Amino acid sequence: TPLQLQLYNYFIQS
Amino acid sequence: MLELRLIQGSLLKKVLEAIKDLVTEANFDCSATGFSLQAMDSSHVALVALLLRSEGFDHYRCDRNLSMGINLNNMSKMLRCAGPEDIITIKGDDGTDTVTFMFESQKQDKISDFEMKLMDIDSEHLGIPDAEYQAIVRMPSAEFARICKDLGSIGDTVVISVTKEGVKFFTRGDVGSANIVCRQNTSVDKPEDSTVIEMNEPVSLTFALRYMNSFTKATTLSEVVTISLSSELPVVVEYKIAEMGYIRFYLAPKIED
């Protein structure tokens, strides 16, 4: 099954 | 002091219906720019960003920036009490822990005040930089909703691939597989019926259909949906809100383990 990435893989907390 | 009067109150009702299942609690931020929200779903896979610009309101008073923590289910319950033609005014005050929604009938012969308790919400704000996307697809929102619903009955994930031939939606499940291709098609008479593909380079990404189907609850807000894809970024599914702003859903892809 494919692995679900999270938004933290792309965006950082501002 | 906060007072935001929206003639087309139904827009706010639709916005709530579009996001309340994805996000249960969120801070609404009010500033001179407008009424906005940014919130992630509980698994930090999807994010909703809403902007209703101040110019879109009939009356917009926001003396200083204010953040209101709201349970979206409760807000939705209250907004469902507004009639479809009602004018909605959001009223708040610094230092109070409530917000008031006032509903006025078109004829001004019925005025209702619903006061709702606010809550403290620790929310994480993500910095989302402007980005170049490898492909941008504009298509009728109802068509996109139909595709997500249909594929959702077959599989759990959708592979969205954009090539110069068009945009392809593919799923596979226990019962079999499905493949839907939408070719570019420009309708001069009804531009909202067009499918337009801007492609810098081919791109193919996999997403959970559960989230895509949740995003399509915003279909009533706009006849057109814009899907922006890049292999370096979460997909953006955007519904413009006429004259006012937008609701954007970001979704992180799935990758082969």
C-alpha cells in the first residue's frame, strides 16, 4: 500500500 | 469590535458545509484584509485555507485583528437556522468569549440573533509559499465531483496524471479498475463548462479519494474547480467564491513505500 505523506513533508510551521 | 455583514449569507452556510467534516475546530482570523481560516485535518494530511475578502462584505468593520476559536459543527448548526435568502452579520467583541450571528430576512421582517460560545484553540499555522505548478487543470466542479464519487466506489486512491492528451483519473480496487480521461475542451459560449489544461511538464500523483470526496463538498460554491499539481508539492484544489475570495484544499500525496 502506498505511504500517505503529511503536509509537514512540504510545509513548515510559520 | 467586529461587525461583518454579508448580503449573500448563503455563501457562509455553504462554506461551513464544505469544511466542517474535514476540520472540526479552527480559528477564524479577522483582519483588514478579510475573514480567513487556515486549518489542517486531524491527521495533518489535508489543509483548508479560506479567504473572504473585506470588499466582498456589505459592511466590514474590524477594529483590530481578532482570532475566534470555533467548533465548526456548532457554527454549522447555527448557520443552518438562517434562511437561504437571509443576510448574515457576524458580530464579536474583544475580550468576550462569544460571537453572534444575526440573520435578517430580505424583507427585514424577521431578525434572529444566535450567540455562540468561542473556544481556545491551539492551531498550527503553516507557511505556504507561492509556487510554480507543473500542471494546472480547470474543469467544471460538478464533473470533478462526479469523477471522485464514481472512482470512490471502486478504489481508495486516485492517480491523477496530466499529459498533453489531457487529465487522467485512475483507480484500482477489489472489483477492478477505472480510468477516466478528460481532454481539453474549450466552450466559448459557456467558459465554465470548459476543461483547460496548462501543462509545463507531465505530472502524475496519487491521492486518497476520501479526502478528494470531502473537498467536493465545496462544489456548490463555484462552477469551476482548479487543480494544481506538482511532484514537489501537495495538490491544491481551489474553488473561487464569486467576488469574495476562495476556498483552497491542500492534500499531501501518497507515495510507493
